[in-house]
Amino acid sequence: MKLRILVFIFLSSLGNIISGQTNFRPGFIITNDFDTINGFVDFRGDIRNSRICVFKNDSSTEPSIFSPNDIQGYRIFDGKFYVSRSIVKDSLEVAIFLEYLVDAITDLYYYRDNTGDHYFLQKEGEGFIELKNTQIEVSTPEQRYLTRSNRYKGILKATLSDCAEIWPDIDHAGFNHNDLIQIASDYHGYVCEGEDCIIYEKQLPAVILTYGPIIGVNYSSLKFVHDELYSNYDFKSDFSVQGGFSLNVQLPRINEKLSCQLDIMVGNNYYYCDNKDANDFEVVYTDIHIHLTAIRSSLLLKYTYTKGKIRPSVFAGWIGNFLLKSNNERIVERNIESTIYRFEFSDAPLGDTFWGIQTGLGINYQIDTIKTLFMHGFYEYNQARYSQTILTKINNVGLVLGIHFSR
């Protein structure tokens, strides 16, 4: 229960930080009087960008919020262009900001909502036509399964029926930006002479991979829970150095600020406890030594502010510690009437694998286009179950330094 509460707190904090961030970029709005006003546009994800535009004239003024009814559109300089249009959604006509992908003899638009991606075509002098690729259920005598309808291919052929040359390309086109932009552009090239096709879509890579070495320092504490013997001992915290490898995966077409990072490190931990008990008959000295060698792997959701050379980040995720080697020794010396009796045991209730959560804050320094130096501080909570009742808990606080190279 405690672990679930910590997970909830960490993820809630992460969500609050993410939702509170702004990302103002140079751009402009187009008023309903078709005047252009330059300033800064708060650029977010596709879903939010289709609903509102947050704009300010300069860096010192308070931002204004515009709905699709308030302005004709807005654009990021050398980036995405949104226009206000009315579409039919759930049998109702609603105003929305559509991303203007292609300005040609047949225009192409896009927006995203909680149900997925939506694309629209508009030929000169005609209304909007939605390209649909809904999920359908297919039944056969052997099985039932879900698939995509691919209706957009038939709609494309019907809409662009005066250009059979591109039909083979339509048959192989996926329901995505690149393929549909290419279809609209090729169609324009076949049927329109002397007028350029304008592509507004900023071509972002589908995946950005960065990777590199990391080194970290770790301050670790160990605690046994519900064990009749070891729960009575307080172990001294351990300071250790670890090293390993980091991989970061970013999907910029979905969100440029969110990424998934996998860190794998190998390190040693040493925990020590000494204890003295005395009564009228004897004095008992207990020394406990626990040495652990583990692979520590963390899978993190990372949010990075993507402006400037110095970029703060926040992250949270899951962590697993897999023991490669564990040695434990409990030495008991009983002093009875000046005679010492020595006993040695190896009975620490250690689990094989520790699972937990990690959260923290970091700083990225963009050295150049292919190298990023980063440092982050973290807290993590791990536990391993030795039996139905006995737990081993490890808390870590640490600092990681690394460098990422882009692919």
C-alpha cells in the first residue's frame, strides 16, 4: 500500500509540473479581420493545439487565450500552421484549429483528439472530406479480431479520381503525415501546372535515439521488515560509485518534450551493523556484513524543457535491481565469565530482485547538435520479498552524470 501511495504522489507531481510548463516560440496570429500580429505562441501537443491558442505580443506581456472562433489561425515561424475551420464531430458542427499540412489544389488538414488522428481533404470549391481509418471487427469461422478499415484509400481514390497515375501510391499509403502529404503533393504535381504546392508540415523524425555512458554516486540504506532477528538491527548507510549505459528514446511527432529513458548501471553496496547486548550473565557482540553486487536498471518517463542550451528536466519511473552476487555474514561473540564463544551465520533474509520507483530532477546541457551532457539527482525506493511477510527495503539517493550522443 505504501508503494502505491508513493507511486501516485510521484506521478501526480510529474503531471502537475508538466501541465504547468509553457513553451513560447516566435510566431503570429491571424485575426478575424485577417490582420497578422507577430509575437509568441505557446506551442504544446497536438490535442491542445487544436483547441486553443495561447499568444502574447512580447516576452513581458501577459498571454491571451484564443479559441477557434476568436481568430482565423496561428503559426509558429518555420513550423506548424493552424487555421480555424468548422467540422462535423459526433453529428455536431464544431470550430477547431486544424493543422494545415498542404496548401495545394487539394488541401490537407490534420488534428488529433482522444480518439486518435483525423485527416481532411478539401478540393478547390468543395467542402471538407474526412479520411477515415476506423477500427472494425472481422469474424471468420476460426476467429474474431480487430483491424483497420483502410477506408481512407477508397476516399482518396474517389476524391482524386481524375488522376489514376497516383492510385498505386494510394494503395501503399499509410495513415500518417508523410504518406498523405506525399499523395497530396504528387496529385498537385500531376493536375496543376504553374502553381507551387506549399507544405507547411515541419518534418520531424519519427524517432530520435540518443545514448552514451553514465557514472553515478549513490547513498544507500538497508532495512529488514517483519524479520524476528534482522528487523532489530540498524545498518549504516553505504556510499558507492556505479557506472553503466543510458539510452533515451524520443518521439517528437507525438511530443518533443517527453521521452523514455533506460539507464543500466552496475555497482556494489556494502552494509554494516554492529550491536552489543549485555545482561547479568553475558555480553553479546554482533557484527553483520552484507555485500551486494547488482545490475540496476531504471525505465523512466522524462519531461525536458526544449529551449536554450541549459534544459531542466523532471522524471519518474520504475526501477529493478537484479542481484549478481550477494554475500552476508553475521558474527556473534558471547562473552560468558571471560570466555568468548564465537558463532558465524549466513542467514540474512535477502530477496533476489528488488523492484521500486524512482523520481528526480535533472539538467541537460546541449553541447552541440549531436552531444548532450546531463546530470540528474534522484530518489528511489526498492523492496524485495523474501517470504510472505518478510521484506528487504533499500532507499537510495544519488547523482548521475552522463553524455548522450545522437544517432
